[in-house]
Amino acid sequence: MLRGVARSQYGRTLAVGGMGALGAVVGSMVLSDRERQVQCEADGGEAKSPSTVMGILSDIHEKLGRIETAMGVSETTPIKPAPVASFQLPPSPGAKIDVVLGAQWGDEGKGKLVDILSQEYDVCARVAGGSNAGHTIVVGGTKYKFHLLPSGILNEKAMCVIGNGVVVHLPSFLNEIDSLTIPGVEDRLKISDRAHLVFDFHQQVDGHLETKLGRHKIGTTKKGIGPAYASKISRNGLRVGDLQNWPYFEQRFRSLAEHHMNSFEGLEIDVEGQLEYYKNISNRVGKLTIDTIEYTNQAYADGKKILVEGANATMLDIDFGTYPYVTSSNPSVGSVLTGLGVSPNKLRGIYGTVKAYCTRVGEGPFPTELEMSVEGTVGHHLSSVGAEYGTTTG
């Protein structure tokens, strides 16, 4: 029942019930005494001027009854809600999103596994972290080292996506692209307009903070990942898409640089030189920049197979890892949803990568750590035979 509001000739406001939209027209049926008298005289009857609120309500109820009868509506007539439109087409039978994650402290072999699996997928994506990740792949005797590019870039049939959850150091990103001899790489590469940027001064700050911690250092890669995420959370960071609005980018960059120079004594930033560099690459980066959230969800709706390549590892997760000796993002499964912009019901398989023995990236507690530098020890043997040297950390 809808509730309408009518005002009587006595100045009182009455709440009146009515079926469906009928309650909305109640106000037009409350007549003044003079209007009632004229109406009744025109009908050849006597004027019936109700002198009480109950009389007014009784009169309204009678009129509603006549209208409902004329419309074929009764109090027991069910009101059917309008059908809710569906805004998403069901995916084709082949659609799926699979995820490969590190289940230890990194260097479990995710990149190699992704390279093998990616041959069966249409889209490969990165969703978190930045150039602190490192995946080494050997194909046909050629060694490839990836930090920002998904390992699936070696599959010439796959599109590669850098999701909105990744923080991107564009100089490193472009150098990585230029180092590849594979044709048409940039034609198969998409980067989110929402991905945040890592600047050189973020890397300087990262190194400064590590040095300041001394023997209590976190063991970061000094790639500026933590400070870049700090800028993102502080809401003063810059995103890849901002490069396409140069006046806005310039103003925000100057403000961000000034903030860091004021916050860290002795930090020097070549603001003009940095702005010149980013203006020069803005067109090239702009050709790679899209709304990857829309792109990924449309690919899923079109029945495409999508593979997500995790970076770092679960035990380095900012929430679930061995805090504070962790990375600055969520390299567990949650980052797939927030860093790619897909819903949980789209995920099919989630694969955690492990190896028979543990290694750890960075600092922090590691009770079973073995001596690696002394020849003849188990630790040295495992590190040599297993080639246990990180792509990023060494």
C-alpha cells in the first residue's frame, strides 16, 4: 500500500492509504465545503459537508472503493513487480579465470608454470605488486627475465593485461618491452588507466627508509613499491591514465614531488627533467592504456580463457604474511578481485605453487635457514643445483 498525503479544509494533514498508485491521487479528492455543495446541487441532491475527520476519511474510502471497482482492483489483487533487467550476459561455456599464486615466500617457479599454462589461454594478467616481482623463463635456450610484464607475453596469441592493482615504474616497463625481440609486443599489451605510477623518487625514498632501519631492515627490493602504494593510499598519487591530461598530471606531479622533498631531508628531485621525460612518453603509453576492468569482464563474457599470474607470494602478503617482513600489496587471491576488477564467482581454479624446500625473499624470521655460502653444505648444494637466485633480489 502506498501512502499519500492530503490536506483537509480544516488545515490538518491526513495520511491516507490507497492501493497501488491510487494513494497518490487522494489529495485531488478532498474537496472544500463549497465545492461539495456545488457538486451535490449539480447532482440534484443535498450538500453533505462532513464536519469531522472521520467523515472525510469515510468519504475518501467510498470514492477509492468506486475507483478500484471500476479498475477491477481489489485488496487481494497481487501487485507484480516489474522484471529486473539483466545487465550481464551469461558467459560462453569456455569462459574461465584461473589463478597461479606463490604459496610460500616467492621464487617457487610461478613464471615457468604460467609460461607453460599460458599457451592454452587468451588473456594473461598481472594484478598486484610492481617491478619487485621477478620471473625467469628459459625458452629455446634464451633466458627471459620479467618484472612487470606477464610471463604470458611469450605466447604470441595471448593478450596481456597490467591490472589496476599493479604499481608501474614506466621507465622500467618500457625498457622491459624494448628488451624483447618478440614482434608485436605492444599490440598485445594493455595497461590499466587506474594503475598507479612509481616514480624515481619513490625508489630513492625506499632505499632511504631501508638504510635508516639498519639491521632491522625489511629487505625490500628498493624498487619504490611501498612508497608508491603509500602515495596511493594517501590519495596524492598519480595514475597511468593521468598522463592523458597533461595539465592535471603536471600540477599533481609538482605537488607530489614537493611533498616528498619536504618529508625527507636531503631528497633532491629533478622536477623539470622528470616532467620532460613523462611528456615525451605520454603518447606511447597512451596507446597501451585502456579501461582493463571493462576489457577483462568483456573478454570473460565473450568466452575467453583468462590466466592471472600472481606476484611475490602468500607469506609476503601485507595482511596474511610474516608482518612486518612483507611486501606492500596482497599477493594472495584477494588481489585478483580488487586488482583486476572481477567478481569472485568468475574464478574457476586457484593454484598455489610450492617447491620441496623453502626459500625466502627478503629479511625476516626463517628458522630452517641453511648456510649457502660454504661449499659442501646442504644449503650450498641446494642453492647451486636449484639455481636459487631471485630474478630481482639476486
